[in-house]
Amino acid sequence: MRFKAAALALVAAFAVAAAGCGGGGDKEEGSAAGGGGNATQGGTLVFAGASDPVVLDGALVSDGESLRVIRQIFETLVDLKPGTLELVPHLATKWKASNGGKTWTFTIREGVKFQDGTEFNAEAVCKNFNRWFNFTGSFQNPSATYYWQTVFGGFKKTDPKSGAPEESLFKSCQATDEYTAVINLTKPSAAFLGALALSAFSMASPTAMDKYGANEGRVDADGVFHPTGSFGTKHPIGTGPFKLESWTRGDRLTLARNDDYWGEKAHLDKVIVRPIADNAARLQALQTGEIQGYDLVEPQDIKTIEGDSNLQVLDRPSFNVAYVGFNSSMPPLDKLPVRQAIAYGLDRKGVIDSFYAGRAQVATQFMPPSVPGYSDSVKKYDYDPAKAKALLEKAGLTLPVKIDFWYPTDVSRPYMPDPKRNFQAFAASLNKSGFKVVPHSAPWSPDYLGKANQGLLQVYLLGWTGDYGDPDNFVGTFFRSKQLQWGTTKHPYPSIHLGLERALAITDQEQRDEAYKKANDDIMRQLPGVPYANSKPALAFQANVKGYVPSPTTAEDFDTVYIQK
């Protein structure tokens, strides 16, 4: 499952929101680097992703491959200034909080239309929020509406069997006039405003959602959600600078410039996104000119790219964490000594030294050091096979102890460039530490991610690139929710849950930092998982590609990109 020290912008925005929000930094004012009147117009950029998107409906996905494309088609009320964590107006020009932070009034940008000609206004904003809040049936599955449940919790009528949280942060949305939308919350939330920059909360055309079955879906026998309408596969309609032209899974997805876009038009005529799962194949395609750019550059390829004058490397600020996740409802992981034994049995430094080419550090907790609330006092778990074996014996277990360990295939992530090699190294060190690792794998999309989010995996590799600069987006995402990745509605770590709930409501900066430091200390004592890497991801492009601004959160736009001739 996205920076440097400016991450407090969200908390500051909450604190001053009652006085309103100023403008500045949105696309219309041309803030994105590399644009401007001298940029070459036209052309097609071919960009390689690691896999196909799951579906082009922000409300129904949590993976980066989907969200990259969704961001080009859809837009949000607030956004991040390119390359930073700074919140700026977007489809909302300003906002104001009242009622102790439970009522938020947004002034909606005028003159914006969806790509199907539908007017964008306050009524459309409420149509989207009410759609998410009123999801029923299979849409309440945690793998279906992951971000809604992480940020807002439950629904208007939450099915207790769904696995969704019972309580909802969202209360209602009213269009008080054509360009004023009022969102009411059930309680103050210091993370609410920053979360609205997520593409999961993109504004979609009400006309298209109704016409193309946006609210049609099912959960398969393995508990994985699948949308069945055509809105998210053939007719995704937003307000963004590009629109979907065609999509052939396994081959390519083509975006065409939206010439009716409300802001500054994109320089490129088209963007083609191709799924190329293999790292070496992506590099070769860049070297031969088959593609013009790709994400998730494998660390050991950096020198090769930097040594080619026809290519360039762009660095994305580090804002991620890779971790080994546990489902502690599955014995023997319900015993703390067993979880501790795994922590001591993982040669995390060996993996970092072998597979990250100096572009990562060993993670000590479930957030990178740049995030407020990072603790210097967490319990450390250095590689110690003898200590791991002693803990297993202390727990009354006979060695070796069998564990089912999962890793994803057909994918590369910023925090985990080569999952299989990470798994193999970890399995080898665990097998030396009193365990017998039983390997399992599944394709990333949709099987692996869905199974992990459903709590169906005992031990597994996963990670997270932050969406916005707030500690709740890291430890809150992982551990505040009652159902996330544990396969049960009963939170197995109540003190962690309560600590994070309290921290979420604190708006004083110093008090909030201290609350999250204590939460991180508690998390690393109880060990619901083991973080192992904070990496500095890289992208690669042909040298003549200009205007791409790497984002800490991967919230990157192609409308500022051009090909220099």
C-alpha cells in the first residue's frame, strides 16, 4: 500500500480551516513544472506500468496502477501541489470548517463540465459522496471500497457481515446552492481534508454512473470484488485533462487529450499505458524506444540508465514502507513470541543490502522518518536466528514451526521492486531461525491484493506508498480499522486501535506527534507485522521527455508532459 519534512501541511490546514482556504498552486494557474508556452505540442507518450489497472473507478480500487490512470481522467476537490505534500484548491476553489471541525463548506469551481457534457456543480459533488455512503451488498466488501472504509469507515446501512466498520465518519452532503457543497462529519477528523486529495474520492459524472452501471458488482468465491457494470472499464467519465479512448487488457490502455478541459490543455495528443510486468523487459523496452518511460525502476538498473545519454532517471521522494504482514487470527501467530520470532528471523538488512542498490534503509516502524509521529524509541528486532528459535521454544512449539508465507507475482512496487527475491531471501533466513516456510504466490491483480485485504493470508509481503502527509495515512490505514487484513471484525490489538482513534481527533500539532509516537511504540511491541524497508523509488524516461514531476504520493499528471523535438 507516498517525503520530506513538509508533511505537517495537512494538520496546519485543519487548524486554520475555520478562517477559510486561500488559492494558489492549482493547474489552471500553470503551477506544474515543465509546462508553459515553450513546450512542444502533440505526440504520443508510451508509458509502461507493472500491470493492468484493476478498474477505472477510484472508489473501487487501492492499487497504484489503477490510480495512475484514474488521476488523468478524474479530478478531486483538493489536490497536492506537484511534487509536494502541499494541499491546494482544485475542483473546489476554497473551503471552510465550522461546528468544531464537523462541518465543511466547499466553494465549487464554476465553468467545469464532465467529459460527457454534464455540468459539474455542488449537486454532482453530493451525488458522488452519497453514492459512496450508500453502497450496499458486495460494495461493502473491504476489497471493494478499501479507501472509503479506511478514511470514512462504514456506510449508511452497514451489513454487519460485510467486514466493514460499523461507524461512519461521513454524515451527509448538501448542495446549499449551485456552487456550494456542505459536507457534515460525525466527529472531527484531522486527516479528512488531506484524504480528499486521494483519487479514490474523484468526482465522476452522475449521468455516466447511472447510464453505465457504476453500482453493479459481485464478490467471487474467493472473496474478491469485481465490478460488473461498464462504467469503470469502458465509460469512465470525469473532468480531467485526458479521457479513455480504448483499453485492451494485457496490451494497452490509450488516453486521448480532452480538448474541452476546463484548465490548461495537455501538451500530448495521447498517452498509452502498457502493462509490462518484468523489470528487465521494461528496461529493454525503454532502451529500444518501444516505450518512453516507466515507473518502478529496479535499483540495480539505475547505473545502466544513468550511463546512457539518451535516457534519464527521475527520483521520487521516499514516502513508503514495505512490510511482512501477519494475520494474527491464524495460529500460531496469535502468540506474541511467535510474531517476535519472525521479526528476529527476518534478515531485513541483508535484503536491503542485496536488492535495493543503496536506495533504501531498514524500516523500524510502519511509517517513514519524514512523517510526524515517527518514534526514535520503538523496540528494534535485529536478525538473530538463535533468539528466534528460543522464542519459539518458549512458546511451547516444536521446531521447525510451519508458516504459510505469500508473495505477489506479475508486479513490482516502489517499496518492493522484486517481490520474489525478497521472499526467497526472507524464507531462507526464517528457515534458519526455527521455521519451515511453505511458499505461496498469486497474481497481484486482483487475487493477491484482494486476499491480503480480506485477511486470507497468514504471512505475506506487502507495503504502502503514502497518499497524503499524515500519520493516520500510514499507521491509521494499517491498524485503526477494525477489519483490515485480519479477516475478523474484532480488532486483535485493542490498545493500538484506541490509541490511533484518540490520535486522529487531536489537532494540536505537538500533542498529535506525541500520540503517534506512543502508538508506534505500542505497535512495535505487539507486532501485528514487521516493517522492513523505506525506499527511494525511481522512474526512467527517454531524455527528450520533459515536464514529468515525480510526486511523493505518486500523484503524477501527464498533462504537463511533452516530448522535446
